[in-house]
Amino acid sequence: MVRYELIAPCHFGLEAVLKKEIIDLGYEITEVENGRVSFEGDAEAICRANIFLRTAERVLLKVGGFQALTFDELFERTREIPWENYLPKDAKCWVKKASSINSKLFSPSDIQRIMKKAVVRRMQAEYDLEQMPETGSEYPLRVFFYKDQVTVAIDTSGDSLHKRGYRQLTSKAPITETLAAALIMLTPWKKDRILVDPFCGSGTFPIEAAMIAAGIAPGLNRSFLSEDWKNLIPRKCWYDAIDEASEMVDDTVEVDIQGYDIDGEVIKAARENAKRAGVDHLIHFQQRPIAELSHPKKYGFIISNPPYGERLEEKKDLPALYRQIGERYKALDSWSMYLITAYEDAERDIGRKADKNRKIYNGMMKTYYYQFMGPRPPKRKTGDTVEA
Ligand SMILES: C[S@@+](CC[C@H](N)C(=O)[O-])C[C@H]1O[C@@H](n2cnc3c(N)ncnc32)[C@H](O)[C@@H]1O
């Protein structure tokens, strides 16, 4: 099968998590940059990456890379790309998104217009067309300019991969599914350990954790744009990837995953979302304020994003709320706690400095991932871990 360079964009700061996922899927990494990881793969890899990667925002097929300092150069270099190798005669192809950092060319609308013209010119010549009919499948382009180096790629995913299809109801400030999955994967949590999200909102952390535990691939219940690309991806590749994902599901797995929130309506929404994700039987959701958080067992994990003052009127309540978090955490024996929040005084009010702190951009918002590490549970003689 033809080999391609594939690019998976991700949240800034979480490249290492995505890199590991791609290696675990069996592909060779070619480059890691801020906010994206590139790897090598064939048509089958496009299907598997879309279906299995939990922390990638999308999967792009790289078709060109060159320097362009002027629009003439951009036109010529774009026209030199062998578009006929990627696009059928009736393809609908356009620059869906152009981004530019530290480059001479930066006007998205001009970049879009000139590159589109170059693609059309090449296709007209190759297919001997007066006009491109554009009646067929969509091949949207994503183009990045960085220090005048242009990367041209076709989006294989369509809707962003954080849209797993299960979250139709959201709370006030939901975390994206890809970010939640990455934050869980950054911790040592495994399916045999307790996980509690005391501010679960629409349930994203518990649902992503349950999907990981049950081996449910994030893309199993959605479609992808490149399913229509009969010229590049044989149907069999999609069927094989779906079969592989289906065989991995074990929803009889035993887990202890809980989601709490002070808001009863939000808990209802979380239950609905979990049902759509096929993991409602694996999560205990309950309306409960943080002040009432307790757990009889040891060595559990709190993974959560507490309110961070999204709305101005909530800001004044943050010191008291984070003090409560600190108190409830202190009362839990041997637990670890991982909190993502934009609240700058979190450690002061929790009353303890985090063992590790990681800066993560959630869109344009700077947030911190505070990591309070509890002890590891003692090993059983067999090598298994125990939960006291
Ligand atoms: C930033 S949101 C969490 C969003 C969630 N991660 C999601 O993906 O939907 C914070 C949540 O904390 C809840 N909350 C606010 N005060 C609370 C309290 N004292 N105890 C428990 N939950 C609280 C809010 O109802 C809200 O759903």
C-alpha cells in the first residue's frame, strides 16, 4: 500500500501523550512539533488512527511541504503538488483552514484563493477539464505557514475527533473529550483503580475513563470524511479497523468510576451522555456537593476540572471552594488528585503545593494541571495491585 506522512494535531502541551498513542498503535513517528505529531502510515493507518486515537484532534494526510515567500511562489509550489494522485476528477477541494505564524504570507483569504486556483489549474491540465465539476467527495485542505515553510494537508477526519458522538448534552464549561482523555492518560490511573470526578459536569472524565477501561475506541460510533475517498482508501480498510475495534471491547470489565456534581440537571445530562457512549453501567453518577466527598477505600484518584471562575459572579466563591477541595482531599487516605483549572490561586487555597504542575492550553485559555501524588498501592505477591 502507498505510504503517506500523516499529521495528527493535538492540544498544546500534550504531544507526548499522543506520540505514545501513535507508537502503541504501531506507527513510526517522523516529527513532533508544538501541537502536532507526524507519523508514517498507509490507507489502513488513516482508518485506524481516526478510530483509535483518543488524544488527536484530527488526522491529516500531508501532500506537500515547501517554502513560499510570495504569492507567486505559493501558486507555483501548490500547482507542482501531484493533486491527481489524491483527488478524483470530480473532487471538491478547497482550503478549509489556513494558519500562519512568523511568515510573510498571512492573509487567510488570499492564501485560500491562490491555493484553490493552483489546485484547479493542475487538475484541469491533468484531467483535461475545462472546469472542475466538484460534484464528488470532499477533500478539504488544512495549510500551516511557519517561518515561511508551508505544510499542505488534506483533512481525513471531517468533524474534529473530540466529537465522539456521545456528548449531546453539555454543562456550562465542558472540557473537550480529547483533552480529558489525555489528562487521564497522563496519570498512572488504570482500570483496577478508583476514579472520582467530584465536579463531573456532563461526565467527560468518567465517560472517557470508562471507555478506556472497556477498550471502547473513541471513533467506533462516528463517521469520518475519508470514508468517501474510494480512490485512496479501500472499504476493506475501514471494515478491518472497525472489526479490530469491536473485538477489543469488553464492557463487562469491573471498574469503580464515579461522577458527582452539585447540579442535579447536569448529572442527568451526564447519565444520558454515558448511555450514548455505552458506559452508563460502568459509572455511578450522583448529585453531591464537594463538601460531602468521601470514600472508604484507599489509593483512589480524583481527576477533575473544578469551577475556575468562568462567570464573574463565581470568582468570589473560588477561595472557599478550593479550601473545601483541600479539606476533602486531606480526609481521603492515600489518594492522588489531578486538577485542571485556570484558577491561579488553587494551590494556596487547597493548602498544599502540587507535586507536579503542567501548563496546558485549553484553546486560548492558559490552565494548570496540578498533580498531587498519593503513594502507590502495595504489590501483591502475584505482582497484581491490591485495593485496600
Ligand atoms: C468546569 S465544570 C466541569 C465540566 C466537566 N468536566 C465537563 O466536561 O462537563 C465545573 C462543574 O462543577 C460543578 N460545581 C460547582 N460547584 C460545586 C460544588 N460545590 N460541588 C460539586 N460540584 C460543583 C458545576 O455544576 C459544574 O458542572
